[in-house]
Amino acid sequence: MRISLGFLVLALASSSYAIPNKGAYQVKEEVNVPRGWVKHAEAPADHTITLRIGLPQPNFNVLEKHLYEVSDPEHERYGSHLSKEEVEELIAPHSESLDAVNNWLSSHGLQETDLVRSPAKDWVTIRVPVAFAEKMLDTKYNVWKHTASGDTLVRTTSWSLPKELHQHVDVIQPTTMFGRLRSAKSTIVWGDDEAEARVAANAKTSVEASTGATISANGREVDASCDKVITIKCLQQLYNAVGYTPKKTTKSTIGIPGYLEEYANIQDLQSFFAEQRPDALNSTFKFIGIKGGENPQNLTLSGAEAALDVQFAFGLSYPIPGTYYQTASRPPFQPDVRTPTNTNEAYVDWLDFVLAQKDTPLTISTSYGDDEQTVPKSYAIRACAGFAQLGARGVSLMFSSGDYGVGDNNPDPATQECFTNDGKNTTRFIPVFPSSCPYVTSIGGTQGVPEVAVSRFGSGGGFSDYFPRPLYQFAAVQKYINALPKDHYKGLYNKAGRAFPDVAAQGDRYRIYLKGVPRSIGGTSASSPTFAGFVALLNDARLSAGKPPLGFLNPLLYSSVVERAGALNDITSGSNPGCGTPGFNATEGWDPVTGLGTPNFGKLKDIVLRGY
Ligand SMILES: *[C@@H]1O[C@H](CO)[C@@H](O)[C@H](O)[C@H]1NC(C)=O
Ligand SMILES: *[C@@H]1O[C@H](CO)[C@@H](O)[C@H](O)[C@H]1NC(C)=O
Ligand SMILES: *[C@@H]1O[C@H](CO)[C@@H](O)[C@H](O)[C@H]1NC(C)=O
Ligand SMILES: *[C@@H]1O[C@H](CO)[C@@H](O)[C@H](O)[C@H]1NC(C)=O
């Protein structure tokens, strides 16, 4: 091994760390390759990867305590969010960990100028050729191919570190991360063919004629057309927000992260505004590209997920300022063995960027997710800890709960393959990450008037295999579990896990503009920006009254204050089939299909404007 001068200097300064030598290496992480991936070729030695090294955050439990206190409406510190600097102090690694990792990096000839550090120094990133990473991690990278999609990744199934470094490193990626990020958008119902175009045309008539008949929902009158076509007006009626006008429009802010070449087209947004939100016409959003992410305005590139997200989130919350992020997650060319797609680490790339900003949108909705078991646990824990940091700073984070019921990424519940990836290949429901992270708000889907659980696809829901059930939902979830028949779905889910979704909103038959024409689209991808739109309005109400923003929502949503007021409409009918089972049932109270229910904006507004 070549020992650099830098290492010698550091080694003299800090003699407590032995020279890492190959003999002292021990396996740090080992995974089974998720179903659907096959070994394709050896990784080219000169292929460059960006290795992200996560150092332990020894005071994370203190940060978590702050998060729960400032998010609990019954606590005296409710709303006293932490500053960026206070959060960074609480997640900073121990100096011993910094020294140990620095020594190891310099022993491989890397200098401070080769490193990129996060503001809290809890992440360090290096760009190195595969052969170099293989030496550092005593491993062998391969190119893996996802048979169904043709996607390729450079990954390993096992990597090592010098024994004495194990306690100073939480996670290194890309190594074992085989996740396949996907949007939670269900199929577009109205396609390009003639018969479908006719349906779209009829729907347009019903949008225009929607002032006619009304039907009753949650004690309010809703246009009869809302049973078939969801518009901004339908959502305002259903969720008791008719007539609310935001006041301090520059204080409350709303953001939509986008991935996977989902481009938000401004012309489509204007067509949507012209039809559904004429007062918002000519308004637009701020665009922020991350890691080279762009937002080309060629209409043919307008993305369905992006269109749905920006049209409904910004349409519901207008004139609250909106931001669309695009994080580049793949190189802009066809991957081959020499240039494999390299990153599926979208959330952490986005978190890196946002956590480093002083100001971030106060309400953020993300309509993407992964099968939890394809995200290595160490990585999921770190990403989840990043969401907690945003929550502590006063940001409300919403994620769609997924579109496959209790099952995996396969639209047909009958043929879903729900097997564990732990080498035992046992049958198991498949939870969705980041919805399974206890520090975010997970949004399930409903449909129709009156509302029932969405049935054209299954509202994602269930129980995390990684994260334990947090206190704020303990009673609500226990009540549901206690009411199940004994040994119901025994072994298929983790009764003690973080249960999701937390709440729900309409999830089907949304009318959007896509590539210049109206389309109907569904998915919990629709539910999340919708819920977020109302949260941005609640923040506006609070900020206008001189109160702090809502921040992490769950302790409020599960509180007795909200329950007593009936500020969430309990959804008690429908289910979320998957894995060849009927899935869970929506029931009275919380359930793993629609959570606590859909928002009653008027009642929630009264609650958040009270004394807290
Ligand atoms: C939008 O811009 C067009 C063209 O400049 C203008 O005619 C129209 O009045 C504007 N609409 C609104 C609501 O500002
Ligand atoms: C828009 O993109 C499509 C597909 O990439 C291309 O065929 C077309 O020429 C582009 N149009 C413009 C105006 O750039
Ligand atoms: C797992 O079990 C299922 C059903 O028993 C079987 O179809 C599948 O091939 C198995 N997969 C592996 C990787 O053993
Ligand atoms: C779920 O609902 C269906 C239909 O109402 C019912 O047959 C089934 O017994 C319910 N399952 C449980 C576990 O309660």
C-alpha cells in the first residue's frame, strides 16, 4: 500500500488510530440483491462514482426530542422551531469520528481539497474511479441490470472497512443501494386514442357545467360532477375551503421536488389555470435544478407526474409562492456497460441541497417512493434523519403512500410478488419508503363523493419493517390492530412498525393538462400535492396571525384536539388489496388504507389559529 505524506503527518498527530491495513478489514454491510436484478458485467475500473460517506450523528436523539416537543400542540415549546445552525450543531459527528475518517481518507492519498463536506460535516463526498473505491472498501463492484426495465447500476453486495473505523461510519453509498425510485402516479385514463379522447371531451363539458346539480359530502354540498372529475373547485368544496383567500402570500411557501426527467411545463400550467384557476393565470413557479437538473419547456417533454404535482399544489395554494425542484438522477444518455445509470439516491441529493439553504419552502410534497426493502436500512435511516432535520426547522413534509396497496411495484394485485429480500424469501407485505419514515406525513388515496378508499389502484399502506412505531400514533394504530381477528395476516407485516399512511386525500380522476391537452390521472401522487396545498393555506393563516409555521404535522394530526373537532373526515369504506390478499380495510378511526382521513380545512384552520 502506498502511504501518502498527508497520512504520515496525520498519523503522527493522532496515534490512537492504527494504520488501516487490508488484514484488519471487516465486512461492514452485506445485502441480498433484490428480485429482478442480475449481474451483467464487471464494473469498468475507470468508471467514476461519487461515494457519499455518512458519519454517525451521536446527538440525533436530542434532535428528535426537540422535533417532538416543537411539533406537539400540547407542548409549551410548540412552534419554537430550531435554526439551521442549531440543527447542524445537533447532527454534527464526534471529533473522533471526523479524525478517524480523515485518517482513512488520507491514507488513500485523498486531501481536504478532494472532499466535499455537508455544513454539519456529517457527510463527506468523494469522486473516485471504481478501482479506487474497491481498494478503499475491499470490495468488487459489478454492473447490475434490472431485467424488466433495462436499467443498469454499478453496485456491490458487500463492502468492508478497517475494523476500528466501523463505529465512525454509518453508511457509504453507492454500494448496496438497489432501490428503484418511482413516481406514485397511476396510469393515465384518457390516452391518445380516439375513444379515450371522446371521454376527455365529455369530461370537459362536465367541468364547464359543474355549477348544476350538487351532492352531499361530509355535510356540505359538492358539485355532482366531482364524483367523476376532480378539479380545484371540487377539492375546495369537499375539504371545506371555499372562500379562503391567502393573506401574507410571501411568507407561506410550497415546494415540489421532481425526479426521473419529470419536467414541469409552464404552458400546461397556464392551460390548467385558464380552466380551473383563472385568477392564477400568468403566475408561475420558481425553478431550482439540483445536480444538473433542468426543466426544458418543450411541450412534448411535459411530464405527467410534474404536471399533476404543480397544477394541483400551486393551483390550490395560489398566490402562495411555489418552487419546483428537479434533481438529475440519471445521466442524459442511454446507459451501457461503460456508462451505467449511477444514482438512485434522489432524496439524499435533494436533502443535501435543501438542508444547506437558509430558507426552504415551508410545505413540501413528494410523489416518489421505493419498496422499503430495496433501500438499505442504514441509508433509509440517514435519509429519514434528514427529513427530521427539516421538520425541526419548521418544514412540513408530505409523501404519497404508494399505489400498490400492501404490495410491491406491480399494478395487478393478483400477480404481485411479495417476498422478503433477506435471503429467506418469505411472503411479506411490502412497505413504501419514505412514507415509512416516522418524521414525514404519508398521504393515502380516496375517491368519489362521499369518499371511500380509492379502488382503481390500492392506496399504499401498512407497517415499516425498519422503523418502530412512534409514540404519536401509538394509541390510534393499536386500536386498529386490536380490532383485527387474532393472527390476521400473521407474519405478513410488522405490528410494531411505523404505520402509514397518516392521512388521505382524493387520489383519482384528477383533470390536468399534459402536452397541451386535458387528461385524467390518478395515484396517491395526486393525494400528496392536494393535502400539501391545504397545508400551505393553513401555514398562511398561521403566519398571517403572527404564529410560527406548522412544521412536522403528525403530532398535531394524531392529537385529541383534531379528533374532538372532527377536523379530519374519517374514511370507513374500501380496502387496499395486494400480494394476492384483500389487503387491509378502511375502518372507523385510523387504518392502514386512508390513515386518519381527509382534511376539513375550515376546522383545521380554527384549530391552528387557537392559542398555540
Ligand atoms: C395574462 O396575460 C395576458 C397576455 O399578456 C393578458 O392578456 C391577461 O389579461 C393576463 N391575465 C391575467 C389574469 O393576469
Ligand atoms: C421537442 O422535442 C421533441 C422530442 O424530443 C422534438 O422532436 C421536437 O423537435 C422538439 N421541439 C422543439 C421546438 O424543440
Ligand atoms: C421465492 O419463492 C417464490 C414462491 O415460493 C418463488 O416463486 C420464487 O422463485 C422464489 N425466489 C427465490 C429468489 O428463491
Ligand atoms: C374487510 O371487509 C370485508 C368486506 O366488508 C369483510 O368481508 C372482511 O371480513 C373485513 N376484514 C376484516 C379483517 O375485518
